[in-house]
Amino acid sequence: MTTTSTVPDARANPEVPPVKLEVRRQRRNWQGWAFVAPFMAVFALVFIAPLAFAIYLSLYRRQMIGGNTFVGLENYSQLLSDASFWSGLSRVLLFLVIQVPIMLILALAAAFAIDSARLHAASFFRLMIFLPYAVPAVVAVLMWGFIYGDEFGLAANLNDFLGSKVVTPLSQKWILASIGNIVTWEFVGYNMLLFYSTLTTIPGDLFEAAELDGAGAFRVIRSIKLPALRGSLVIATIFSIIGSFQLFNEPNILRPLIKNVITSDYTPNMYAYNLAFAGQQHNYSATVAIVMGVITAVIAYVVQLRGSRMEER
Amino acid sequence: MSSRKRENSVRGARNPRKSIALTVLMAFFVLYTLVPLFWLFVNASKTQPDLFSSFGLWFGDDFALFSNIHQTLTYNDGIYLRWLGNTLLYVVIGAGGATLLATMAGYGMAKFRFPGRRGVFSVVLGAVAVPGTALAVPTFLMFSRLGLTNTPWAVIIPSLISPFGLYLIWVFAVEAVPTELLEAARMDGASEFRTFFTISIRLLAPGIVTVLLLTTVATWNNYFLPLIMLSDPNWYPLTVGLNQWNSQSLGAAAQPIYNLVLTGSLLAIIPIVIAFLVLQRYWQSGLTAGSVKQ
Amino acid sequence: MTSTRTTLTRRVSVVATALIIGVALASCASSTSDDGGTDTGTGTSAAALDAALQKGGKLTYWSWTPSAKDQVAAFEKAYPKVDVTLENVGTGNDEYTKLQNAVTAGSGAPDVAQIEYFAMPQFALSDALLDISPYGAAELKAKYTESTWNHVAIGGKIYGLPQDSGPMAMFYNAKVFKKYGIEVPKTWAEYITAAKKLHAADSKKFIAADTGDAGFTTSMIWQAGGHPFAVDGTKATINVADAGTKKWADSWNQLVDGGLLSTIPAWSDAWYKGLSDGTISTLVTGAWMPGVFEGSVAKASGDWAVAPMPTYDGTPVTAENGGGAQAVLKQTKEPALATAFLRWLNSDPASLKVFTESGGFPSTVAELKDPAFVGAESKYFGGQKINEVLTAAAGEVAPNWSYLPFQVYANSIFNDNVGQSYEKKEDLNKGLAAWQTALVTYGNAQGFKVNS
């Protein structure tokens, strides 16, 4: 409903005093908050408050004998010389450096194949490869745990077939790779879909032009598809890196039967979890968590910087 | 920046050759993704003793899928159904709530310039980098002081925040909801909320469905936080319950029910798979918008 | 309109900020543990327990024992007004983690929980358990053996009632021994010889399965005369290089390094299968095991027998392995009723009967001396009077053993340290030393003065 007494249309009436425009812009300024506020309110409760609490916890120490005392940065300096933490960290770094590229390359390859229009039943493949993402991590790990197992697993069947214990996915030598396999299985489809979706938005005329120029499939990939995927690749890499640093579910669910192979400090997250729930050392656990958070954030930020940048509107 | 889909008919006309070699290669890939699921199905149909004596990738002597299903649903006074109900509760309220919050917030970020907007952006993005487990212990301690642990709220409230959902809607809204349309609505005197609920939401639909699906998967699969927040098995979601059944096979009064763990897992996957199959169209276009970044 | 909306949003953000700060402050404030144990209404005494049973109510009970279900059923039959919900939330450390979390959270703990003896000090010290002496628990002392009572009477208070005891014996598969002509070993040297003989005869069979178990190791050290843990107030001493510990480690090394132990994880399905088909031919463990055999290894009925635990020099000596008590949690909203249930569970003859019939090994003096109990012929063990061996073992437990006040934690990191020796087939002394280092660090971090 338009009335002449409310804010007039500045385009129609250039002589409208600027003050009223200011009012209109200001109103919109704060209205944004009306939409963002519910999210931020819950966010504050669920992220900011625990984070602040975690920082608070990391500056104190509660002991069985002696109660709660302020210790400043002692927890942090203890962490610097904590072999458990560093071995866990180097383990997830190793995991990251190997598993993430393999998974992303597989996802890329699958996306290219499905997008290439040279595949029979492409949509079938697309759906089937994506399916593992829908499986809860717990179920995936339980499943693969059984498959890897010595009792009624495929590994056992394979060993019987081969006559000796050749396939031992749950042994110390292979466990990290076995976990990497589970993670890859779980997420390759999701990443594939991310890449595929991007590929479908590339304008068709680019391909027509390439065809006219006689470019082969691989040339097309290199010159058209890969550059178009840069943004998605960065996002996929960042999320995979974050996921690797947070590695917890897979080793933790596998742990009960192979306690000597997967120790309580196998990954930094497991270390933090066991510090809190097995050792009742909540303060030190918070310290580990914060340091891991900072490391993850820094690396994710660096990757993001090297990749594309968010375009602000 | 355009999101025009390629005209497949044009491409089809120029590139009709389908490669058998490529198809075979991809078939191996699909084998990799499907074999564990096939293994799950096959072994969910075996009886507990059969699990140990028969070959992993083929059926056992008895086809016991239906009796396994019956046993799964009735074991321990039907606790599985209770877990299923819990999961549905957490998903509907958690994912629904998360989608609503993320949609509103993403819309707000996209269409309004308000003071503190950049702050919100960096804070929320930073939140994605924080490991979930970093917050688990302080959240647990905090919630315990608030008396929320061991209640459904302990599971639902943390699942209401989807930073990636916010980001998706934001990116989607920038394109899908033309500012001119909003201006026109404002001219007509409609309130922002009215515009949002009547006009913008419809335009945002594919993005909303995507976020809904992603948050549904996340809340359906939620394991870690419920594990530490809940000690009463009556409030467990399926993930935690299945894990408990699995660890029940270990211990002094062990009652191995691997066949139920497997059948229960199979049943737990089916709804999500169906949801994905049915809603394919939406999340594909939604993900597209989210992934395109120049 | 503009001003209202802006004010509204501003107000909302102020409230939100206040809320956040308030929550943060509330969480930060140190809270004294909620003392839910005082029952001002009916007073505390043995009479109050009877009154509570008549009044009725609801209880939650966490236990993993095979006999729990039958005992609860019998209890509810005797006291129909009381409804007990039995939950098996895990064995051993799995349950303790949940229990500890619930205690920390201030809610979610059961009314009564099963707690093994080694874990009692940790829970008592962290103020999680209700002192039941006001209810006349001290009068029950005479019913129990001295060693089990000492596990529940800590620091002048009574934190629970013993349920079973676990004097160790050697359970062996007589059928397998006979088949391969193996003599029942009386010393550890003989045991090792038997191990070699068995494994040489059939490479798929092992004398025992062991991948590193904290409870087993501590019990073996106990039997060997080691005293690695000592606690005096807030001072603690941890020394895994003492004579007894070394005696065990050097002896057991021969089995670990010789590949004579099966690596099937204990308590797993494959482990039960191994007990059933002869893959694992002995089990050196506590006297509570027969119930588990009957329940979970039914196929091997008649194959197994019980002999005294092998020793180092032939003199009979044993240790305890496992065995536990039940305790009332301080968080309980029904302290009198929970204590009444506990009293019935572990001292009422009806309950004890159910318990021993389902294979439990009692901690009560009367049952242990009862000729019917001692002379009972076990069908599962081929008609052998197994309780003769087991009650004798109860009397041969080496004295003066103590656990750490943080034994639950200690056991949770056992495999991180000693487990590595098993994994690499290395010297167990090395793994034990690593364990000691970690425990000293932990103890000091918790405010104890360890090894100082």
C-alpha cells in the first residue's frame, strides 16, 4: 500500500531529501539482524559459550586432591612436550596427506567420467557412488569392521582361500590405511557430487567451441573443466582437511577389539575424549581441543587463501 | 556468473559414442561402493551361528532376514523402535530447526547489509574449522550444569546449527532472490518477514531442500554428541543404540547379537536412501549453486 | 515503527548477550556436588529400609552379571511395590565411563550400580557413592570375608556391599589335555612347558589367550608377591620394578615372546568360540567364571575342569581377579529404597541362593563354608566339586595388596603402554615401565605426591 506520507520512491522523485533515504537504509541495516538473530542466538549457546568455557577450562586444573586452581598457561606448556599429542597429530597429518588427495582424485575422476556423456547409465553410477554418504558413520564402521575382521569377515575368508594370514587390515601395519579406506568409502561420493554439480553449470558453448577447435577429452578437462572446478576443489579440500584433523568416529568404534593397535591417544580428538572421560582431566582435554582447533583453523584458512576468495556483494 | 545448464541434447547430438571401457572402469568403482552394502544385506539375512560359518559374500543356509527383522524390532521390549522414534524426533526438530535457522540467516546475510555482517561471516566460517570434539566436553559440562544432559534437548540444540547450510542458502539467495523483487515488495509496504515467507522462500526452495537433506543426514547420523550426552538407553538414537548392541557382544555376560546389529543397521539406512532417491532433483541443483564460486 | 523495530532488535540482542554471559558464568561457577543423599523424611536406620520397601518406588540398577536378571525378578516378587529397571550399560570400564560422566553431569546415574573392587576406591574418593553406614550397614560386616569387606569399607565409611569374590584358579580343558597327553601344571614352569607342548602338537591351539589385560596382569603380579601400588593418604608409590612384578613379567615373557598365546581378544565372540572348541585350553581367572561358562560356552559342557592356580615355587598362593560390590550412588533420589535393595541383593538368603545357583561365587562367609555349596557337583565341569578348589583358593589369597585410587584410569591406559609389549612381542618389563611413567605423571597431575 503506497501512501505519499511514507518514504517516497527516490528514483521517481530526485528532490526527496536524503534524510529519509538514510532512515530507509538504516531500517534495512538492522532488519538483517532479525533474520540472523535466531541462528546467532543458538550459535552463541552452542559454539561461543562452550568455546569460551573451553578456554576458561584450559586455564585451570581440577585435581582429585586439591580442587580447582588457576594454572595459567601451564596446560599449554605441558601440551608442547606431550608425546601422546604430537604422535596423534603427526598421525592425522600423515592420514591427511595421503587420504585426502586419493579421495579427491577418485572423486574428480568419477565426476569427469559421469559428466563426459560417454558413460552408459550415468545417473545410475552417480547415485550408486553417492550412496555411502547416506550411511551413518557408525554403521559404515561397524560394517567395515566386520569385513576386516578375523572372525566372519571377508578378510578371514580371503585368508582361508589364500591359505595363510596375508590380509590383516586390523594389524598395526595396515590399520591407518584401513581407516583411510573407510573414510574414503564414506565421502568419495559426496565430493564426486560436489564436483559433478559444478561441472553441469559450465556453459555449453565453451564445449561447442572446444569441439570446433578439435580438442580431445583430456584437453577439455585440462582447459575447461578443471579451471571451472577450482572453487569446488578448494571447498572440498578444506572440508576434507577439517574432517581428517577431527578423525574420531572410525578409530574409536574399531578400538574395542584392537586396543593394542589403536591406543587411547591415537588421534588428537580421541586423546581429548579419553582425557576427559577416562581420566577426568577436563582442563587438559579442553587445552588439547583448543590447540587442535587453532591448528585446523589456520591450515583451513591457508588453503582457502591459496584457493579462491569469497566474492562479497 | 551463470548457472545455465548445458544443453545435453546439443551435446548428445555431437557426442553419441558411449565408451564401454569407461563403463567397465566405473563399474569397478561402483563395485567398491556397493560391495559393503551388499555384504550388509547378505549378512543381515543370516542367523547368528551362520554368520561365522558361511562365506561372507553369499547367503547362508537359512534365509533369516524376516525373522531377523522381527527379532530386531522386538528385542528387549522393542527398544529398537524406541530408538527409531527418538531418531525421528531428533531429525524432525533438529534438521527442521536447523534448516529454518540457516535459511533465515543465509537470507539475512545475502539480502541485507547490516552492521556486524562481516563479523557474523568470519565467526560462522571459523566455527566450521573448530573440531566438534573440541566443543563436546565443554558443551557436556555446560549442559550438565543447565540440567540438560540425558534429555532430548542435549541432542537437538547442538544440531540446530548448520554453518554449511547458512553458507549454501546465502550463496543461493544472492542469485535466486532478485533484489528488485524485494524492493518492489517493500514499495508495496509488505514487512520483511511477510516478503520472506511468501515470496523468498519459494524462490529459495531448491536450496532449502538441499540444506534440509544435508541436515537430515547429519542429524540421522549423529553419533558422538548423543553418545556423551545420553546415559539412559531410552533416549538413544539409532546410531548409539546399534553401537551398544555391538558392544554387548563383548563382555562377561555377553549376548552376541551381531545378526541384530547387522539387520538393525540395514533398517537404519533405508529411510535415508529412499529420501535421497526421491528428492534427487532438488539437492543436485542446490549443491550446484553452493559449489559455483568465481 | 522504525524505532520500535530497531529497539526491539536491540532489546533482543541485549537479552541474548545477557543470556550468553549468564550461561557462561553459571557454568564457570564452581558447583559443589549435589548432596542428594540425605533423607530427612523417614530418618536413617535399618528400620527406615524396611519402611521404604513397604512404601515402594522405582529404582534403576546397572549391572552386567549373568545373575542380575534373576535376582531382580526375585526381588520384585518379594516386594511387589518396588519396580527395578535393570540396565546393562557395558562391562567394566564401559560402565565406569558412563557412571563417571553421570556423576560429573550431576544427573543420569542409576540408584544402584555394580562396581568391581578395583574401582571402588576411585568412585569413593570422587564422592560419587553414598555412605550406607547410617542405615546399619556395619552390622552386616560379619557376613562377609575380610578381604571383600575391606574393599567396601574405605576411610571409616561403608560404600557398598560385596557381591562376589574372585579368588583365582585355573580352568582347563581336560578333553584337550587328555588328547595331547598334557599334565595339569602345578608350577608356572610346568605351565610354560605345557604351552610349548600343546602348540607344537597343534599349531592352532594355545594354552591361553592374552593380548594384555590390566585386570589379569595386576592379579598375576599380586600372586607373584609384587606390590607395585602403595597409597598412604595423598602419597602414592608406583614401582613396577619390584621383585614380584619382575618375577611375573620374566616368566610370562616366555609365553608372549614365544608366540604361545592366542591373540583372540578376550570376551569377544571368537574368544567364546575358542573356549568352546579347544583353541584356548586354559583360563586363569577368578572364581566367578563358572557362571559365564555355563551361560556362554554351553557347547563345551563336560570338557572343562578346575585346578588350583599354578605357582612359582609350588607353595599354594593365589590372588583375586575381579569380583565386585554394588553401591548406592549419591545422586539417588531414593536413598533408603536403594540401600534396602542393596541390602537384599547382597545379604538376603533368597538373593544369595539365586546368585550361587546361576554360577556366582559368593563373598559371604556362610555360603563359602556351607557344605552343600562346597560339595556341590558341577554338571558343567564333569561332576567335579569345583567349589572345593575355589573355596580353598579363597583362603590362599596373598595378603597386603592395594590398588591405586585411580585404578580405573590406570587400567584404561594399560594397553597403550603394556599392550605395546604384547603387540611387538617385546619384554613386558619395558611396557610396565612405560605404564609406570604415565601413571606417575597422572597421579602428580591429580594432586597426589607420587614416588617423591
